[in-house]
Amino acid sequence: MRAVKIGVIGLGAISCGSHLPGILGCQDAVLSAVCDIDADVLKRVGDQYQIDDTHRFTDYRQLIASPDVDAIEICTPNDCHFPMAMDAVSAGKPFSLEKPVTLTADQAYQLEQATRASNIKNMVCFSYRFKAATRYLRHLVQTGALGEVFHVNLRYYQSWGMPEADCPLVWRFIKKRTGSGALGDLGSHALDLVRFVTRQEYRSVAAHLGNRVPLRKLEDGSGTGQSDVDDYCDCLAQLDGGASASIQVTRLAYGRVNYQQMEIYGSKASAVYTLDEIPNLDELQICTGQPILSARDFVKADIPSSFQANQTQAFLDILNGCEDGLSATISDGRINQQIMDAVLEAGEKQTWIPLVGNDIQEVCL
Ligand SMILES: NC(=O)c1ccc[n+]([C@@H]2O[C@H](COP(=O)([O-])OP(=O)(O)OC[C@H]3O[C@@H](n4cnc5c(N)ncnc54)[C@H](O)[C@@H]3O)[C@@H](O)[C@H]2O)c1
């Protein structure tokens, strides 16, 4: 099989931490081109990955147009996702797109329609779908091992937004560049994971969002500027299978670098996964037996190795037509964006917002 030539746009944290090493680690892929608007970043990454000057770009359109690029990975700030993915579709090239897919549900819908109309292969990087603990928990729900799901609680906590961390006013704090704050950053994963694991759709949401660190130093050191997005978001949701979900995300959780925990309480058993409490150390615990006896134990489960997965390989499998169907598509991304828009509206209006009739269609959970 010929190696797929991949071009990567945006060479920041997620690119250097996941996408670029991911491509290098896949035998059926080759990193053929890179793009970043920051010339220094472009030089550093281009040198590190030995990309020749003719395949380094500061204009993403040139990367998309390059005959040496078969598929594109889009790893830029959120406001760039829509135009870049639309241009990939126009060029007839498959894309893998970072989350959240767009700034608004309207954009996400347009992108989904265009992608489908041109039959472009695609993936959205809801990375936690590739965790073995996540897939195993989904399997337990799907096989009925937990019984009917009553409650889902998901907490996704980080600490880098705390005042002590003194993070400057980067794009993640500016609404017109990011769409929303902790919601889009962490909540997009969380909202997707609840769908992915329970295979239930959202029917209504209520939410409370807040900003506790409105002033942040400017990146150039010239003073301070206003952060106009949420630092945290607490969301309640009713799912169409009857489950009640509670989702909390924050950038202000002292001591939590990247901590995620999902609890599922079912009629036959309960299960809890904890991801990255210690980096890359994931754990799943299950509680079975008589539920109303006190002090039932949650016992650590051995996760079968068949539940291991790799995000970059999953993209290549989509391109090669041998995917397992568990990766997120642009339709999952669009649904995710619709739910986030509803969460923002619920927070603003302080009321429940229904999602029924929101055109949640043709997505195979
Ligand atoms: N899947 C995950 O778990 C995960 C984790 C972190 C970030 N992300 C997502 O990845 C995306 C990037 O996040 P990050 O943390 O890497 O950000 P970052 O700020 O570290 O890097 C973004 C890079 O994109 C470049 N860039 C900006 N505009 C550009 C343009 N027009 N053309 C080319 N390059 C441009 C910047 O110069 C920078 O190098 C975001 O959408 C974020 O939500 C996903």
C-alpha cells in the first residue's frame, strides 16, 4: 500500500505533541508538508522533521494545493478550522480536523453539508475516543453489562487557567477566535464522550458558565486585556435513552493538570474511568453485585488489549477504507457544535434548552 502523504497545518502544542509524532509512528503515512503562519515555528518544526523548503508554507492554501499532499491535518486555533476545512473540501482532499470543529453550529452545518456533497473522507479529533478505558466502558454499556443507564457524571478538569499560572491572553481566551472557553476546549470532548459511551443523544441542556479571571496579561507584555470566554462550565443534560448527565469542565482546578473522570450508574452495575490523573495512566473500575448493600467495592478492571486504539492510524484507516467506525466524523462534530451552542444559550438564558428537532440525523452511534 502506498504511504499517504500528509500535510499538517498549525504546528503548535497539539501538532507537536500528537499529530506530527503520530504521523511518524504510522507506517502507511509520510509527513510531506507543514504550514504555520509563524515563520520561526515553521523553521523549527521543518528542521526537526526534515521537511525541505519547498514543502514548508506560511499560507495554508499553498499546502492544500500542493500535489505532494494527499490529506490534511488541521491543527490551528478554532477560528481557522472552518475556512481551512472548507478549502480542503473544495480541493477534494480528505481532512482530519481538531475540535471544536467550528465557532458556531451554522458553520459546522455548512461544513458537514459541503463535506458530504463532495464525499470527502474526514475525521474529527475527539481524541479521548481512542483511550482504551473509554472504548471498554462503551463496550460495557453496549453489551448491557451495566444495565439501563441512569446517571452519567463527567468531570474534565485542568489548572492552567488559574491566576497563579499567569497564562497570557492567548487565542483560547478570545471569543471571536475560540468560540467559547473551557466549554469548547474541554466541554467539546466531554459532550462527545457522553454520546460516544452511552450511545444516547442529547435532548435538552441546562448550564452555568463563568469567568473568574477576566483580566490577563497581553502576549507582547504591553499591559492587560479582557478574556471574554468561560473559565468553567457546569452542564446538566437529559439524554434520549432516559439517562441524566452532569458534566463539569474547568481550567481552574488546582492540582489537576489534565484530569478526566466519567462515572456511569446503571441498573445492573456501575463503572468509573479515570484518565490521566497520572499522565497516560488510565484506569477503569467496576462495581457489581447487590447494589443496595453498603460498601460495595469498585474493583479495578483489566482492559483487554483489543480496546487499544491510535488516532493517527484511525485517520489512515478511514482514508484506506478499513475504519472501525468509532472515530468521530464531521457529523459528530456538527452535533457537538449544536450541543455547545445550546449550552451557551442555556447559560445565557438560565433555562433548559431543548435539542429535539435539531436535525440530529444519520449519525451511526
Ligand atoms: N484533541 C485534543 O485533545 C486537543 C488538545 C489540544 C488542542 N486541541 C485543538 O487543537 C487546535 C490547536 O491547539 P494548540 O493547543 O495546538 O494551539 P497552539 O496555539 O499551541 O498552536 C496553534 C498553531 O497554529 C498556528 N496558526 C495560527 N493561525 C494559523 C494560520 N492561519 N495558518 C497556519 N498556522 C496558523 C499558530 O502559529 C500556532 O503555531 C485547537 O483547535 C485546539 O482546540 C485539541
